[in-house]
Amino acid sequence: MLRLVAIDIDGTLLTSAQVISPATRATIREVLERGVRVVLVTGRSFFQARAFAEELGLTTPLILHNGALVKDSAGHVFEARLLAGETAREVIRCARAHCVDLLCFEDPEGEGRAVAEPIASENDRMLRYLSRWRRPVELVPDLFEYADHAVLALTTVDRWEKACRFASVIEREFGGRVRVWRTEYPRRDVALVDVVSPDCSKARALDRLARHWGIAPSEIMVVGDNRNDLEMLAYAGLGVVMGNAEEELKRLGYYVTGTNDEDGLAHALRRFLLGGEVA
């Protein structure tokens, strides 16, 4: 019996138009009516993710920044695992050496903050990413000087090859001092790279919540579409990969559902929890 469903947001819950489809919304509400818990698990920040939880009527905590922060839509913080300020500064120094723009996410309380130096005009991926936000990033003249304290995450958005090359540099140079999570879209030539505390992952945060509720991994269903979902997919009793995921993820042996523009999440929920098809 499945008692908990963990759902990634981008490429899974949301369509390519960045909305929740009517079929997905209705299906999740049916799942909730069956008494199954639903948790959104994302690399997004609180102020980016909260609206989707509210739209679905979720009261469970949100797992944010790839596990660095867990809080509910009312703002109650369950846990925050911060990246040390000294380490954050070293990452910023490394990013400058590789001409990489960074966003600094911090302040677990309240709405949270996103801070950056002015973004290079040629980094159209980062500028496009920020243009979809409902609130502006806070600009500072010197991010290195600003980051003299622990932060939630350091994030870059850039062309796929450049961002992945930077991720590899951080993994090589920092080792176990940080955890690097990649969200890759090679067909769109874009990738997001999150640098967080070394004990942060979607799977670890999900496991702590499940243990609190007395739910075993075998009772958990996970639905995702990208590399930062892999550890969580392996942890759960049932893993579902979206049809819009890269081919290498779809070859890993998990159930493959339809794409995010074909109500793939709703189809998977109906198949494994509701015993039917999307209307």
C-alpha cells in the first residue's frame, strides 16, 4: 500500500507552460481524499514553490533547494541545513574564475531571499530564468563580500555544457565539503547547478519526513524527471520517470509515464493509486 507520494515540480508537476494542468490538479485532490500524503520535492526556493502547494491544497511540508530546507506553506521551518559561509565564499571565488554567475539563496525564515551580483548580459539562460519569478532578485555589488554567513544554496543557470563543466569543477575541488545537484536539459541547452551543504538531498529530506510519519520507503511513490531526482527514485518503493525525461533516465528500469504535457503525472497516480485512467 502506498501512503506517500513525492512529486518533483519542474518537468513533472508543471507543464512546459509552467502551470498545473486541470487533470493533474483533480487527480492529486483525489489522491489526497484517499488519505495519501503528497509532498512536493524541488530544487526551487520557498517563494517559487509555495503557490503550487497552495493551489493543490497541500498542508504537508515542502522539500526545497534539493533538501536544504523543509518548511510548510504557512512558513513553519521543519529543518534548514546551511552551507558554511567560508565554503560559500570559496565557491563564489571559483565561480568568478570560471566566469559563472551565481544566485545566493538564504534566510530560511519568511519568504527567503535570492541575492546576486548584476548578471552578465550574455547569460540569457539566467536572465530568462529570473524573468519568470514573481519577485526580483536582490542585487549587491560584491557577492563575495556579502556572503560572510551561512547560506541555503548557491545556484547557477547557464548553457548546458558550461554549467555542467562548472559542476564538475566544484565536485572535484570541494569533494565532500559540498553536495552538487544538476538539473539538466541538454535539448534546450540549459542546466541548473545547485551547491548545498554536503548532507542535503531530496531523498534524505524525504526519508526524515517519512520516518516522522511512520512511513516505510516501500510505501512511498516518487515521480521525477531529472538527475536531481535519481537518489529519491532509488530510495522509494515505486519510482516513476516522466516521458519528457532524458533517455538515459528512462532506461534505468523505473516505470515510464507520459510527458508533463500529456498529463503523465496524473496517469501514473491513477494507475498506481486510483485504479483508473485520466478522464
